[in-house]
Amino acid sequence: MIKFITSFFYFSRYLFLTKKVDVLFYYPKHFNRGENDENLFLEPLYKSCQLNNISYLIFEEPDRKSDKARNREAIHFDFIYFLIILLRKTGFTEQKIGKFLSFTFLRGIKFKNYIVLSQSMLEIFRVVNKDAKLFDLQHGIIYSDKESYIKNNIVNSKLSENNVELLVVGEGFKEILAAADSSNYFKKNIHVIGTKKHKTFFHAHSNRSVLVTLQITEDHTKEQNQKLLDEIINMVNSHDDLVFYIRNHPRFKNDLDVSELFKKTNVAPKDLIHCFRDCSIHVTSYSTTTFECAEFGIPTVFLKSLKDNFNMFENEFKYPFDDTLKDIFLNYKRYSDEVINWRERFYSEFDEQKFISLLK
């Protein structure tokens, strides 16, 4: 309630005052996934703005179901967020909400660039400022049939109709979207800016500890989630010689009972970098963590239960192998080297000057 009240007073000021910034950043709170609950996706962009004397504001969307801490540098968007929800329930479209806010609580906030994670509030902020450049920053894997980007070779209208440009981390993702796009929109509106890379490798050999990144989310049906859970439990039961660490997806809603899984496993460390230090092999269905593991030379074993619907690592990303835990244990160094080389196509080094040059 305190954050709601402070948010109300903050935005009420701009009914009468004006604040001008070069860049407005916006993201939901559950993206605060760093060791100190920082937003690792946006941190390099904040720092680039600071180093280049570019002014910016950070709006953070609340998320009651997330246990992540709030960003102390961010403006709490709570009041506006719940106002938007109320307006949606009364029948307002995103465009009408944007128009209402542009004459009221956001009228005094002037920005040239809007950078967002997860495409949040794109349509609303397009109406708030029709002249701003809108960017969506990649936060997960992108493939040729990911509906929020493209479906059946047609670019998602939220992107195309609002002239949204994409900031991606590697040429591989750009190539996949551009090849699938029949309109050539992505060829002109995708920019590879890279990402911050680590230079550390933790495991010369397998330590028989396995990180499992769960993907039990609302992206799947209840039946799909249950199949996924059953497969993981069977894997754990059939490998008594291994130690498994389970990491829930940030959007896991506790709507499926996973207590049986944790009877024979451990809760993974909160911070991913600690997971990579503790575990030498990764198991998942199709998690982005596959790419993060590859940066540290950690091979991934893919679960099979969702393969018919989510098989992008084999079909599009061309992961270099689809082998078992036993295979990897027997020849760990070879598999480790393969995934490091494979990742380079998709994740390049962060290019600060490229990012700065794109800003209006």
C-alpha cells in the first residue's frame, strides 16, 4: 500500500509539472533476477546511459506473485498499473488508456526513447508519445513461430502497428526472425546490440550435480505441465548416483503440486551464477538457461515430454547434440567445448556504441 501511495503522489505531480528524459525504461518486477535482485537485462543499458550523459527514468511494474525485491532506483508504477487494469475492465482499449494518461498522469513526462522488456505497455506508450522510438529488448529465446513476435510468417501487430524496433543479443536470433518474416519488417527493425558476457568456466569435469530448470508455467496446458513434472520425477528416480537441484520458473504460480519432486532433490541456489558453480550439467525442456549454461561450458540434456510442441533447440537453434546424462558424463570436455562454440552465433559481446547510436 505504501508503494501505491508514493506512486500516486509521484505521478500526480506531473499533472502540473514537466520532466524531460532521453530514455524511459519499463519492465515488470519479476525481471529483477540478479544476485542482489538487480535487472541483469537492463543494467548494461543503464550504465551506457550514465557513461554517455544520457538522461533516463526507470518505471517498475508491480508483481504481487514475485518475491523479487523492488529496484531502489526505479519509480514505482503501481498507481498507474492498477489504474490501467481498472480502465481495461471498464472497456477501455489500450489506445484509449494511452490517450487518457497522455492528458493526465503522464502528460508531464516527456521522453524520446521507450525501452521495454516483455513488450509491456507498448500500445499505451505509443499513444502517450507518438514521436518516440519504441524498443523491445530481448529477454528470452526467440524462434520463428513465437507468437509475441511472429506467427505463420506474419509479424505480431503489436510490433508492426506501433513501429517497434527489436534489440537482440545475437545475429542468430535476427536471422531466424528475418527468414520467417514475409513482410521484411524485421530486416529493417532488428538491431544486434549483444549482451554482457562472462569469461569464467567452472567445470573441467562433471561433478555429478545436475541443475533442472523447470518450465511449469501458464504457457502450457495443465496436462503438459503434469507430463513435464512426471518425466523429471522419473529421471530423478532412475539416477540415484546424481544430485539434482531444482529451479522453478520465475512465473511458476504454485498451481501444480511439485512436492514429490522435492523429496529427492534440492532447491537450487537463488542466483544463477551459483547454480552454474554447483552444477556441471543442465536439464530442461526448452529454457533460455540453455544458452546461459553454454556460456560457461555446461551441456544441456533436453526433456522429451513437450518436444512435439517446443522443439526449437533442435529445429532452429541447431543445438549440437541430443544425448543422455550418461553420454555427457563419459566425455564431458568434448560436450563442454561444443556448447561454447555453438553459443557464439546467438550471443555476441555488448556493443555500447551501437546501442547509443540507435537512440533518438
